[in-house]
Amino acid sequence: MNVIFTVIKKELTDTLRDKRTLISAIIVPALIIPLLLFGVTKLQKILMDKEETKALKIAFIDAPESIRSEFEEDSFMLLEDVDLETGKTDIQNDELDAVLEFDSDFMSKIDGMGSANLNLYYKSTNLLLYNRISDKIGLLKSQILDDRIQKLNISAEALTPIVISKQDIASQKEQIGKTVGGFLPYIFIIFCFLGCMYPAIDLITGEKERGTIETLLTSPASRFKILVGKMITISIVGLSAAFMTILGMMVGLKFLPDIPLDFLDSINDILSTKFIVMLFGMLFPLSIFFAGLLSAIVIRAKSFKEAQSIVTPLNFVVIIPAMVALMPSVELNWQTVWVPILNIALATKEIIAGSIQVSQYAVIVLSLTLMAFAMCYFSFRQFSRDDMVLK
């Protein structure tokens, strides 16, 4: 055991001296989440404020005077004498925001208690345009409906026989768990993998390229103990990257402005000690699995550059199962608990929502542990071959 600890100490020292590993495993995970949160929220606020205060250029076709007058304010710029085809072209060229085309007999249908048609032409990429225009049209519809109720001498209740009152009994923690819960494990898993990737390349292929692995193999330590020491080091760096991601998220949310207090309280409740312990209970065997997989792959490469080109496509293999967990119809069940990476992402959603079953969590940890041992054995088989280890 002392030999393994000696190897771990030696490999950690070498790893911490490597700038690429420090950047990928410590600095980037700690900074990326706060920067993303700050950048996205700031950009969203700027865009929303810009859209809300922007004066919309709207062309009216056959618009009744009563309706046109409702849009005569600073937030709308009304254009006349624009035909439909020209208006569509101007919308495509971003010279016009929308065209409102009314029936030629619009008001006569309204006055006759009928339904009149109104065509709205716009780009859905214009974020708040539809809401701003529909709000105005909604006010007109309410006024017309009130006039009809008075003329027909009926109550408003007669036109709404059924009123649905939605009572959402899901806690905010459950709502957050089902919405952003699928995104959080995606971040943890990818940074755990990236944290394992660079030290795996450096500690195995890098030593082959530098010619120092031959010296290491002449030491009294067996190949098994050397490999175990390297894999534990790789796992430690991967787990450190995941931990720095959580730490960066907690710090970013704490100091990020314009976050509702109730939402912040729910996030702080989610990122509890129980959540972190249960998350790392899954990430620990996953990091060992990553270490074994990467060690078995990079040992075939003869140079650091070659190892990078081999390992980089694995990012997509890791990303795809985590992305599948974002689909609303994919849930944690007794089939998905056996699917690597996907089971972690789905279990994280359930842990955040507070609905995880202990039996399913135990099976996930067990399945990941079995896969980790299997991958360690496969890696040892590769490491035992001289044609793989030596250049």
C-alpha cells in the first residue's frame, strides 16, 4: 500500500506542475460557471430591456381608425400605404417589424356580432414583438366583448361556463429539479471527464514520450501498483474538476445580481451537503471508470499529440447520454439505472427534486462500480504488455 501512495504522491506532484492540467481541472471549472451565469443573465437583461423599449415599426393594411388609434403611442411607429408583399420583404430585410392586415369588412363584422380576421406577419426571432402586439389586440378584444355583453344584456359569467384554477402543489425545489436538474449533471460529468483526460495523457503517454516510464518500470513497484497509483491520481484530478464546478456555481449564484431571493434560497437548499455527497457517490466510480478507459486508450499512443487526437472524440460519447437526460420523456427507471452517464444525469434530477429512490440510487452506484472495476482490469491488461508501454 505504501508503494501505491508513493506513486500517487509522485504523480500528483508531476500533475500539479503541468499548466494544462491546472487550467483544465482547476481554473476553467471554477470560472466557467460564474462567467456563464453572469454573461447569460446580463445579456438576457440587455436584450429584454432593448426589446421592451424599442419603438416597433408596424405597417397597417385596411386598419379601422379605432384600432389604429390604440397603437398611436411612443412604443409604436405606424406606417401607411404599404402593400402586403412589400411589407413581407421589409420584414425579411429587418426594415419593418410587423404587418397587420385586416379584413376589408373588419368593423362591419365586429358590429354585426361576428368574427373578423386579422393577419399578423412577423419574425418569431423578434423576441417580445408578438407579446407586445397581442397585448394591444387583447385589450381591443376585451373592449369589444364588454360592449357585446352590454348590448345582449348577459353576464360575463355566461360566456365562461368553466373556469380552471391551476393549483401547482409541486415545490419550487421540485420544479427546479425537473427543469435545470438535467443541465447540472451535464456540466459536472463533462468537467469530470476533461479533468481526467489531460492527466491521463500526461501521466501515461507523456511519460512514454519523455522516456521516463522505462525508469519507473525498473523500480521495485509492480506494474499493477504503478497503474493503480496513476489511475487514482487521474480520478482525484477529475473529481477536483467536478468539485471546482460546484464551488464556482455556488460562488457565482451568491454574488450574481438580479436573482430572485426565493430562487436563490431554493438553489442553496439544493446544493446541500446531502446533494454533494450523493452526487460524488456516483462521480467517484465514474471518475475511476474514466481513468481506466482513458488509460487503456492513451497507452496505445506514442506522443501527446497522437493521444489527444484519439481521446478528443470521446467527448461526444460522454456528452450524448447526458444530453439524452435533458429530454422531457426520459425518466429514471429500472432500465435507465444501468445506462452509464445517463443514469447519473437522471438520478441528479431526482436528487434535486427530492424524489430519488434509495434502491435505484444503490443500483446506479453498484453498476458504476462494476464498470469501473471492469475498465480497470482492461486497462491493466493493456499496461501489462511491453509493446503497449514501451515505445
